[in-house]
Amino acid sequence: MNPPVAPLALEYISSFLHEKGHKVLIYDVNTNKESLSNILEKEDPDIVGISVRNIDDSCYATSEFLLEGIKSMVTEVKSKGIPVILGGVGFSIMPSETLAYTGADAGICGEGEEGFEGLLSSETVPKGIIYSPTFNLKDLRPKRGFIDNIFYYQKGGMAGIETTRGCNRRCIYCADPIAKGREVRFRSIESVIDEISQLLEKDIVHYHLCDSEFNLSMDYTKSLCKALVKKGLGEKIAWYAYGVPDIMDRDLARLLRRAGCKGINFGVDHTDDRMLSFLRKGFRFDDVKETVKMCCEEGIRVMVDLLLGVPGENFESIKKIIEDMKAIKPFRIGTSYGIRVYPETAFYEYLKSSGYQLPSSLLRPFFYVSDGVKDGIDDFIKELIKGDERFYFNAKEESSQNYNYNANKVIEDAIRDGYRGAFWDILAMYQEMSSK
């Protein structure tokens, strides 16, 4: 995908395996010049693990299925007589179907560090799905040298860092708790500081926290920010994160800014409290209004994500959402529609119990859009946000307001010209520069 996103999980796992005494080599499809076939023949590995980060692009407008490339890679490796193990968040969401589709020997469901290390230490390669034990994140002290971090900074505009794993939220459609667990676990603040310091030595100063939601613990988030300020790192770095609007106060907003936070992406989805209740969001619109105002006043750029087309949606409710967003004035608003349906989620169970006709397999992208808006929603939203550069929209056409990041030439060109940060902020910076 372009701009390329660094395979952070592979770097973390490789660092962990290296510490345990295993010889590790990453074949990165974005950076390796030599063919996979040549590498396999030259290195003759005992086992190959393939990370499945995404099953598809999760965008209703494009619905791009991504497992075909993984399947081809599995076939190529197995043709050499080498066993193949799958892993990654995408795999963990639908392990059985992904394993069957790709033809891999086995797959690790859950975290890969201890799961893969245990597999390497065994005498035989198991078949099927392997459920990995919950990893103690306090033991994670990665060395950032197993992937080409400079390449991803230059081509992708930022580096990823993980401070927590798991999500204890109950959003009706979300597969993150399935893949990462419902218990929120925290890294030691010392290890996070060390990781940032390693990247700073490479002159990488823009980061994105890859946590499901970075502020699920007020105490941990404040402690991390205070440590960054105390170490003098807040003045040297710029970072972005996903967050929830109901765990925020003025003190935290100020700390975030001093710690180097430039922008937060809040997955708000809706502004109608009844819809928020249906979606099982842990906040209401009043929380959103207060937090957006607070963060903006403290100099933090706020990106708000909307998810339209939920059950009960109609054109009047969509119009009201857009009006609400214009009234509270976040820095940018990501506007998309269509709920990607994943098995084992509460939304999947809701649709089944409602008698909704679901496909026999959900491996390929399938989206729900309310019948009340299915016909005409695209043009209706475009008309509502026309001329307002604050709104990004998941559309097929190329534009500086296209919220589908994959193959977005505007973002690619901006990064090439030196813009850095979260993709949504790179688009904003490009807009600001173009308007001058």
C-alpha cells in the first residue's frame, strides 16, 4: 500500500526472537530488491512467518481485498518445502477462513512474540490455529533496527510506536478486541522512552501511536506525558494518536501538548446520542463537544471520524451530523459510511438476530449501509460538505480531500516534498500550503 506503513509488529517480534537467540531475517516487500525466491534459496530458513496486517482496506468505496498477495506468497514459500505460519491482526480477526484461503500450514492467533518463539523452540511445526498466550508488555523492549525505519520515514511520513495493547471498549462493530484482547495492558514508560530515543538517533521525529486508543487510562497517559516532558523530548518530537473523548481533562490536554502531541483522532462515529448508545460508545455528544473545544484551545489538532449509514440512519440524521460537526469546529472531519461486518462482533450478532441476509463468508469485504440512505448517500454527503476543506470523504476519485489513504497521490507527493505526520494532518498541511 502507498504511502507504505512500516511493519511494526515484525520489528517487535524480530527483536524479541533475536534476544532469545534465534537468527532472524525480515523479507520486507516494500524495501527488499531481491526476489523472495532468491532469498529463500540463499537463506534456506527453517520456517517462514507472514504477517497479515489487513484483510482488506476497510473502505466501502473501494472494498479492496488484500489476501490474494498473501496467498501467492504462501504458495511460493511452500513450493520450496518450507512451512509457513501466518499471524498479525488481520489473521487474528478471521483465522480459520484466512488459513483455509491462503493454504498456510498454521497461524498464530493473538500476539506473536511468545507464540512464535514457542513454535520455533518445538521439535515439530504444528498444523492449524495456534492460540498465543497473552504477552506481558512490560517485557517488550524492542530494538529498532530490524526494518528500514529511515525508508518508512522518508516514504511514509512517520514511525509507529505501541504503548498499549488491547481495548476494553464495547463498540458494536469493532474487531480490535477480538484480535488484541479486551484487557488493556501497558508497556513500561521507561521502554517507550528508550524506543523514542532510538528513533531520534536516526533523526526520526514524527510518530504515530499504534494503540487502539492511547488514553484508556488517564493515569498512564499522564505519566507517559510527564516522562516525555521531564526528559526534554516533548520539544524534539511530534506525535499523533487515536483517542476516546470521554477520558480527557484540561490538565491532560496541556500535558499532551507539552509532551509533543500534535494531533488526536477521535472515533466519534455519530452525534445522535441514541445512535451512540446503539453503537455502544462509552461517551455522548456532550463529551465530544467539550473535548474538541478543550483540545483545540490547548493547541492540539483534532481529527473527528464519522461512520454514517448505521441502522436507523436517514438523510435527515446525516444532515444533522454534518451540521453538528460544523458547529463544534474540529480541525478536520473524516466522513465515511458503511460498517465493515466482522464475525464474532456484536454487530454481526445483531444482524443475524434481525434476520439480515449475510453472505456465507465475510472474508471478502462486506459492508452494511442502512436501507434508508443506501441509494443516494454518496451524492448527498458530497453536497453537504461541498466547499468545506475540513471534511475528508471516502470517495473513489482522487482529490486533496480523499479520505482513502491508499494510493493517494496528494499524500505521496506531500511526503516526497518533506511533509511529515499523520496522513490526515499531511493532507491538511498540503491544503494550507496550497491556499497560500
